[in-house]
Amino acid sequence: MSAPAAQPAPGAPVPADSTVRTPLLPIWLVVLMFLILYWGGIYFDENSGWFDSKIYGPYRSTEDLALYQPRHEGPDLGRGQVVFGQICALCHNPDGTGKPGQGPPFVGSEYVLGDPKRLIRIPLYGLNGTVQVAGKPYAGLSMGAMGATLSSEDLAAVLSYMRQSWGNKAEPVTAAQVDAIRKEVGTRGAFTPDELNAIK
Ligand code: HEC
């Protein structure tokens, strides 16, 4: 018969301190927790979209989402319509037919449909003098630089919208064309119809 294994053999030296002392939290566990937290932070930053409600799987961030948006080719006519409604429609009417005593029409206007170099100058600098639009004179009116504070993109969008609405059909205006006029003309007051008509 053999003795139970747990029993120390009689006469064997007893360890001086037989209780096992481990620290409450091993240091490697603390380090591991920090590493996991750190990785979690990075993972959250890259994948969460920061709680934006527009971002959900499989998309991970706004940049990710932008890759899949339909590309805008050409002018932003929707934006143009909004800005038109906010500013130009006050005097030129939302349907571009003009308002008596306030603003001449855009439908069939040779300024709207004609050379962009002429058209861009009007909202950037204003117009002063009897203007002839679609065969009718509009005397005693003047327009300030109603589009001067718009960004070139927004102004290009408005003018493109005007050139392609209410039956008007003309090439869109680009922000680069607006920039070029700003650079070429610099600062000055309103143009007269004669000055505009002399532009080649
Ligand atoms: C406060 C009223 C007012 C606002 C707002 C206004 N206009 Fe005018 N606009 C006029 C008047 C008045 C004339 C005619 C000026 C003249 O006879 O000298 C005119 C003339 C024009 C013309 C040339 C004539 C024509 O009918 O084609 C264009 C182009 C034009 N405006 C564009 C714009 C654009 C673009 C905006 C918005 C960014 C705008 N206007 C906002 C009053 C306004």
C-alpha cells in the first residue's frame, strides 16, 4: 500500500513560506489590457464613422461613402436653382419672366444666352443703363453686384441653371470662367449695356 501523494514524506524539509504569493493583477495582464484598449480606439476611429447616422456597414467612414456617390459631371443645376431662388428670383421672378419695374426677363434674354464673358460680368459687377432684352427696352432700372459675394462655383451654377431653364438652351458656365472674369476685371462699378455689348 502506498502513502497518499499529498503527504510530504516524513522528514522532508518544509518550505519556509509555503503560501504562494501572486500579485493581485499580473503586470502582463495590465499591459495587455492597455494594448487592447489602444487597438480598440484605433479600430473605432477607423471603422465607426463617429456615430454618423449616414454611415453603416459595409461603409466605415465618410471617405468610404464618398467613393460610392454618383459623380457630378458638369454644372450643379440643383444648387443653381437654390441660389437663384434665394437671390435672383426676387427681382427676376422664379420662372425667369422678370418683374415689371424690378428686373427684366431671362427667358430668351440675349444676355443670359449670349457670351458667358458678358453674362458673368452682370451679377459680379452690376448693370446700369437702359438694357434691351428680347426686343424690349428696360429704362430707369439698375442692378447692383448681386452675385459678387457668391463663390465662383455657386455663381457658375446659377448662371448655368438660367441658361438651361424655362426653355433656354445654352452651354453651361464653369467656375473657371467666373474666376477668369474676376481676375481680368478686378474691382470696379457697374457695367453699362453699351460696355457689355462692346465685349468681344
Ligand atoms: C434687386 C433686384 C435684382 C436682383 C436681386 C437681381 N437682379 Fe439682375 N437685374 C435687375 C435689374 C433692375 C436689371 C436691369 C438693369 C438695367 O436695366 O440696367 C437686371 C438685369 C440683369 C441681367 C441682364 C438683363 C436680362 O434680363 O438678361 C442679368 C443677366 C441679370 N440681371 C442677372 C442676375 C442674376 C444672376 C441675379 C442673381 C445672382 C440677379 N440678376 C439678381 C435687378 C436684380
